[in-house]
Amino acid sequence: MTSENPAAGRYLQRLERELAALAGRERADILREIEDHLADAQAAGRPLAEVLAALGPADALARAYAVELALNRPPGRLTRCSSTCDSSSTSRSGRFGVFVPARSRNRARRGESGEMGRRAPRKGRAPYFERGEASRSPSMVTPTSSAGRPSRTTNSSLKSSSPSTPKSVSVMGTRRYFAAVRW
Amino acid sequence: MLELCVLRLLSRGPSYGYELVSTLDAYPMLASGENTVYPLLRRLRHDGALETFTRESPSGPVRQYYRCTREGERRLKELERDWNAMVSDVTGFLKEASR
């Protein structure tokens, strides 16, 4: 089921690079799933370009995986994410700001050593956060700061990241993603 | 909310990624793009709410299917309860506040 189409191949290669920080098995599973998705979509008659556009840029998809795997919220708590995202965590967690998962914060509270995010069991986390952090000002990641344009963050399509501004895309992508989770 | 919907879908029976994405696609308010559903599926699997197995589809290739575990069912119940409470609270509040 290997995608013979060069565009699909390039996308998968890029995704593999972006997922490099994840464990090999995890990465292979993800790649296989996306590859299956491409094959299924094409079998259903959807044009590849459209399918790839719907998946969004490979780096954004990789980041979505990284964030989701880092979240690890306790089950069944609808409000949990907003508490994880609240701006008060910024002061404690420094550069990781709102993206520090509850579990890491608990670890930090218990005084386990190591730089935040560097010694996480899934080694894949840190690079994604760090990469995004460089282009992110605190006001952009604080959920309340987006209150001026709530409808854009909650309902705008996750598929329509603009390719022309990669940096803000990654920030926006992440923020939208959170908006979706909180909703 | 997407988590609730995914768990509900899978509690009815196993399904695979593309099928799930296509089903959820009909409900734009869920914001269920491929780039949210797949990462969510992976997390739910990590959490033990879902498990995967491979099965040959009657017409096509071997696919990775997801199914709900007991933990998933438990979480589904919790999420449904929370969601119903939220809907009822918000509805009540809006009614009260618009008087």
C-alpha cells in the first residue's frame, strides 16, 4: 500500500522527519495510519491534492500528535484542559507556558529534577514545544488573549492553514487546536 | 467533544481511521479535521480507552481498526454525563439570563 504518488511520498517523508523525536514504533504507527488514510481517500475517489490539504502541513500534523500525546488528561474532565491552559501556569513553567501537561507540572511540583520537557518519558515532546516557543510571545499563547476573536479560534477550519506564513501558521495551528479541545 | 463523539462511534463497533474521519466530517462544529482525529485516536490508545487490531477488509487492504475498551466505555459514560450536565446548565442559564 505504499503511496507511489510522488506528492504523497514527499508528504510522508516530511512527516517522518517532523516526527523524528518520537519513538520508532510510535512514528511507524503514525506513518502507517496516515499512509492508509491517503490510500483510503484515493480509493474513495478524492483527489490527492485535496486530501493532503485537508491533512494540513506535515509539521502542523506532527505537532498536533506531539501535543495530543503530551496532554494525557485524566478521563472525563471537560474542564480539565482550560485549567491546564490557564495563564497562571506560565509563571511557574517559564518558557513552556500553557503547553506544560498536567503530568509534567505535577512532577515538577514533586521536585523531580531536570529541565522541563527534557526528561519526559516520550522524548518527542521537547523539540516540538521548543520550536513553537521561539516564535511565540506570551500574549499569543494565553488563551484569554484570543477572546477578541473567539469565533475564529473555535470554528475556523483546521484545514485551512495558510502556507505563506509558516511561523504564524504553527502558532495559530496550535492555538486553534487547543480551542477545539476546550470546546 | 470530539473525544466523546469518537468514543460513542467506536462503542457501536470497530472502525478505521478514514471511516471515522469521513463520518465525523458531516458535523463541522466538531472541528474534526484529519489533523485532530488521528492524533486524538493515538492519545486514546495510549490512555487505554481504545485498542487497535488489524483486519482484512472484505474488499480491500489490511487495515488498522480501533475498538473501544472497557476503560473507553467508562470514559464515554463520564463524558456523556458531563456533556449533558453542561448542555442543561448552559440552556438553563441562557433562558434565565435573557429574561
